[in-house]
Amino acid sequence: MKQGIDYFPLDTIPDDRMELIEAEFGMTGFGMVVRLMQTLFGREGYYLPWTEERQMLMAHKMGESREKLEQVVEACLRCGIFDRELYEREKVLTSREVQEQFLTITARRRNRRIRPELLLVELPPDCARDAAPAQSAPPAQSAPPAQSAPPARKEEAGDHAAVRQTAPPQPRLRPPTLTEVSGYCRERNSSVDPVRFMDYYNSNGWKVCGRPMTDWKSTFQRWEQLGFEPLESLRGLKSEPERSPPPGIPARRRSNGDARP
């Protein structure tokens, strides 16, 4: 299935970040950044795994030394062309602007494969619906006592006045156990790795798009809809072996979405 895109927008008037690259490295640096963007959009579409092998290949194709390429990438991280936090955590090159452009260009594409841990933007509209219940119920202590509605005054009006009631707070999610997630995975005959699912949300405090999770089963189904596959080719990390599924979980089979052209 095609993942990358055939084109990407390039501003006719460079912004300050690209001008800083050109001021430091000349037109050679400008061209190296454009070549990085071409490879990023053409391969994964919204990120580029920055492994040692990729660095050597890119330097060879550009006809430049690896040291100079590393200097240009560091300058891009310093001025915000690429996101430094994701680079240091996942060893990938990406940014909010890159992901927004990818999602806009591929809006009509079916079965876009997105790695949730690399997202810097919210995925409309399903991701917003997963987090919506957390917004509808503010904590009870946040409402001052003065805002509580007084009793209806029957002596002043013949009709019955409606008494406003404060919505009760949403119950806090109890994180599932690995046994529960594995059982749900077997029940759905899912290709999602339950160990990977648990590791990821244990590390971020069980949040979805920066908001507290309210239903882990809905989030699990969302991973299936995104076509998430914990494979070496999607991670872009050669040194990390692929985990075997826990005992009792059937081997992954292609979903109906993967079979589409």
C-alpha cells in the first residue's frame, strides 16, 4: 500500500527558518533541507526514520559528508523545522507542519497508516470524539458554590421553574491489565500488539491527544482503524526486535482495510 505522497508544497518566499539555514550553509544547505523533505514525504509521508544507515545513504546521495549533513539537521532542529522532542525520543524527523500537510494532501486516501506515538496534531474527527467525554464533565470542585441554582420560587411564578443541576464528574479510568487487553485482542482477533498498547499508554499516563482516556476499548479499536502495525519497517529502528505476541494470541492476519488497493 502506498504510504508516501508524490509532491509537497514549497513556499516561494522562504520563512526565517529556511533563511537561517541558507545564511549558515549557503544554497548547499538549502538544497539539503529540500532533499530531506523530498525523502520524508516520498517514503513514510509524515516522518523520516533517522537511523545511521539513513544518514549514510542521504549523505552519499547529496554528495556531502555525513558530518555536514548532521550539522544541517541539528540546525533544522534548533530553528524548529523539525521537532526536537520526537527526534530525541523516537529518532525521527517530523514536525507539526509536515503532519498537517500530509493529512491535508491524503484527505481522500483510505487506510492511512499512522503511528500514534509520533502524532503532533489531532486526527479529525475520530480522535476528537475519543477525547470529547473528558471535556463535558468538569470536576465538581471547579464550580464555586455561588453558581449553584437556588430553589424554584413558586410564589413568584405560576409555572414551575426548572432547577439547573450540575453534571456529575466523569469516573476516572481504571487502566486495564495486560490480561484484559490480551483477552480483548483475542476476542476481536486483532492485529494490535497488546504489549505495545500497554507500554505506550503506561508511559504517557493513559491520555489520548493530551486528554485523559475515558474508554480504553474505544482507543484500542482506533489503533485498528489506523492500521497500526508494530513492524520493523514502520518503526524505522533496526536495533529494536519485533516483539512476539503473548501466548494464546493468534498470528496477525491482514484486515479488510489492508486488502484495499
